[in-house]
Amino acid sequence: MENMTPIDQNASQLGTNIQKQTGIWYSTWYANKGAYHWITGHGIGSSSQMLGDVDSDGKDDAIVYFAQTGEWYASLSNGNGFNGFTRWIGGHGIGSSKQMLADVNGDGKDDAVVYFARTGEWYVSLSNGKGFNGFTRWTGGHGIGSNNQVLADVNGDGRADAVVYFAQTGEWFVSLSNGNGFNRFTRWSRGYGSSSNAQMLADVNGDRRADAVVYFANTGEWHVSLSNGNGFNPSIRWIRGHGIGSTRQMLGDVDGDGKADAVVYFGQKGVDSGSWYVARSNGKAFENFYLWKVEHGQPSKYNNDKGSSWQGLGKIYGHTSAYAPVVFSPHEGQWRALPPDKYGKPNIMNTWEAWDIKYRPYTLGEYRAYDTQEAAVIDEHLRMITKAGIDFLIFDLTNTLDTDEGYITEGAKVVAERIRIWNSNKENTPVKYAIAVGGMQYTGNPRTLEQEANSIWNQFIDYFGTDNYYHLDGKPLLVSYSTYTQRDRWTTARINKSATSRFNLQWAQGSVPDTENKRQVPLPSEYGSYLGWGYPQGSLPNKDVMVVMPGWNNRVHMFRYRYDNGVEGNFYSIKGWERVLAQQPRMVIINSFNEYLEHTGVAPADTSGVTDAFSISLGQRWSNPDFYWNMTVEYNKRYKGIQ
């Protein structure tokens, strides 16, 4: 038995009359807990994007401005998205240098304000809640030669004032609003922030007066000059080292305590791309910054490289006064948002929208996105899977266990519990589950596999018991996704392997081609050694285990057409199942039930949303939603001799 693969050995120990077994990979990372895409098509070609409560309902709305026509369009927030946009005014601000939103007359509605640099004129178009009224001139000669212009209520009377900053002298001039115009400007500070890279106004100490805040890019220093209602007090450094390398700096009350916090966004390519960091205000300083959101606003292989050109903060939800992070993508006119208090990554809230998944699976009588933790959806999947003669699921936890807020693992736990309930009903055909991990692919450390094995044992087997966990050769099955090199490194590592020894450890081929070893496919001696993934030549013939998959596209230049010789589904049938029927192996693994992101799913789905030419050429738009599932059911029944 020296030259046998692990599956060979298990088969030999179990005897030659093993009942044929079919497993299917199952994804537990679909979140559908709220809208991430708030509107699409709003602001394409716009010159400025803003957030402000223009209808006084307590929720900030998405406003865009078009420089050529002076048109302003508003998309009102409904608390879970932005409604269809409408034109609120035209001809307002043509030739202006800056456009802003703020409540300048104190009626609770943000107004459209423009500034003309050459004349220092400020024009205001008041909001009536359904549109912007005709614009009027509120002041002139204010800010000529200034480097920045901001609207904020600096004296605490409920009306936003016109503030300008001069970089050379560090002077700040304020023109207070009287509700009908801006009064004669006065100097509120001198020599403050003259070498700063960003200047902002917000109430950072909670006294209802906006304060002057400046940011220095080289040192990440934020200096604050508190408003006393008649001027800005001497400045104090509130934090150092916050935001170095960031592309945008903002102020907003992200925790709802009434004090604006210092927020930075990293938009350039690199490790921190799409990351948001916050330094909260305690009223006297900005506390140590922390990572708030990630992968929000940056291009990604999972969202068709939809990056953002504008990032902002707004009170868009209505149920909270805290500011949420909002981004705008110009090509699609798409606005995306995350709640301020949860979901550190977009996919944790709404995987379908965050990763732009075009497939819509058939779910409870309709084609729609679902959440992995929906009990009725899980039960429907179990009915389908058992009716097809499939014996066990392999939960795909190869990308994460406890990172990403553990949401993939938590989804797997919910499915495991539903399997327990399912199997407790004697009228149901029983089904079991196993788990695949893959942390070693990221760390390259053999100890990672041991740590993951221990975690799986504690979180699943100890908690849910072993009755519903799939066993191979008397031990719970654990699959590790890794490259050849990583597998060999673990095999030869002199480490404590007591965690994996409790499992029957098998492998999933981690990379095709394997970039570490330049190998395109497993060697013939390894054909029965893998329980999933990456077979560009189709299923590898073996008497013990064979893997069938319909094709895939993992977005990193690794893909396999679902078509073969121009025929839809031929790769899955001719180079997959037909080979299985010829070999009659003891085990078949299907990649996969519902992996729509990498396009290996076979469960019924509406694929009409797949419109790009490359995906269509890969066969990722099916002729009918049931095409691959019907094939799966038919072939598996033939393989197992089920009538």
C-alpha cells in the first residue's frame, strides 16, 4: 500500500464493496442583509457630487451638479437606498468655481450654494423640499484669492455661514448668514494652517458650533481651532500620524455622539486601497485611529474594477444620526454605502452587490439573491441535494474562518444546524457535511492548517456533534485547499499535528497552473488525491475519487470554458460525467452547487444578467436556468444506479 493515495488506502481499509458516495461543494458566504448599491445611473457625467438633507426628513440625499448646464439633480434617501433622481434646478452655477450644500436659512433643508472665484460672489438657491428655488446673490467680494471655501454653522445659530481660507497667510474669514444673505465678512483667525493640505469645518467638541480643522499630509497631524462663536481660538494639535498617504480626509460624526470625528480614505492602489480609518473625537482630541471599513470604494476583480471617484460621509439611514461612508463611481453613476456601526466589508452585508454577482438563483419560487442564513433557503437546497442522490456537502471555508467578521463560518454553522434538524426528521433522506479550509494558502505556514483543524473541531464537531458530519474511514473528513508546495511543506514539517490527526485529511488542488511548481495538472500518481478544484483537462480518471466541474473563471486569469467543441455543457458532461461513468469510481465530488462568483455553480439560476462578451464566451450564460442542475441529477443517478 506504499504507493496508494490516501483515498486508495481508505478504500482498501473499508473493503471493495464500498457504497458509491457523491459530495458537492457548498458556499456559505452569501450575505443579503441590506442594500450596498443605493442607486445606479445617477450622476453620470456630473461635475460635483454631494450629500445633504434637501427635504428635511432627517436623511441625507445624493445631489449631483452638471457644470455645463448648471443643472442639479437630487436622489432622495428612503433609508435603504436613493430613490429615482429628479431635476431640482437648471442654470444655477454655470461658470462657478465651487458648489456646496448647506442649510443657510435655518429651515432644516440644505440649499444649493455656488461660489465664483473671480468676483467672490455667492449665489444661493433655497430648497423648498421638492426643488431648489430661483437663485439669488447673497454676497459679493468675499473670498477673492482664497484657496478654500466652506459652508458651516460657526456661530451655532442653526444657519450655515460662508467661510474662506487663505493659504499664504493662514487667514480665515467668515460671512455669517442672516437667513436672507451673508453679512459683511470678518476675519476669524490669522496664521492658522498656512502649510496644511486640507481644511475642514465641523463641530468636533459638541457645542453646536463648527470648528476649523486642518490636516498636514507629511506628518498626519490634525490641528483644531475651536469656534467661540465670534472667532476661532488658538489652534491645538489633536492627533499625529493619522492619514499619512490617504487620498481624502473628512470630518463626520461616525458614532453618533454629537462630535465630528477625523476620517481618512485610501484610494490609491496598494494594500490599503479602499480602506477607511477613523480617529474619534473625545471633545478635546482625536483618539487613536482604527480601521473602520475596507474594500469600500476601490477597484476589485470581484466588482468589474468599479472604483470610486468621490467619497463622502452622510446621515443617509435615518434611524441613526451617525455618518455613513458613501462612494460614487462615475462610469455607472453608482452610489454605494455601508452602515456606520457594522459590516466592515461590503460583501459581509451584501455579497451579491459588493462582488457584482450577476447570477440570480431560483429561490423559493423566484429568481433572487438570498442570504446563506435563511432557513427556508437552506431547507430547499437540502431537498434538491438529497433528491439528486448527493450524500454530503463540503462547506467552502477555504478563504476565511475567523476573519471578515467570521461571517462565512457563521453561515456554515447555520447550515450545519439545519442539517441536524433535517436529519432528525425520519421522512427526510439524510445528508451530511464536511469542511474545507485554506488558510495555509495565504500564510504559507503549516501551523495554520493545524490551527484551522483545531478551530473546526471546536466550532463544529464539539458543538454540533459527529452524527451529521461526514466520516471517511471512521474519521471526520477535512479538506485543505493548497498548492503542491504548501502540501509538501506541511507533510515534512516537524510540528505538532495532533489537530489534523483527528480528521481524515484530504486535499483540494489549490492552483491551476501551480505558479510555484509550474505544473499544469496533477501527476498521474496523484489523480485520486484531490477532492476538488481546478481541472483544465477535465475529470482525471481514477477508481477511487473523481472531480467533475462545469468550468470556471476565478478572475485571476484562470478559466475553463463550459463549452467544449462548441457545445454547451460538453466540458461538464463529456469531459466530466462520461469519464466518471466509464471509470465508476468509489467517490465523485461536484464543484460546485452554488459558487456563482467563480462560475462553478450548477444549481438552477437565471444567468440573463451576464452580459459581458468574455463571460458569455466562457459559457457563463446558460440556455436555461435548469440546464446544469438537470444534467447533474441525471448523471449522478446514472452513476449511483438510482432509478
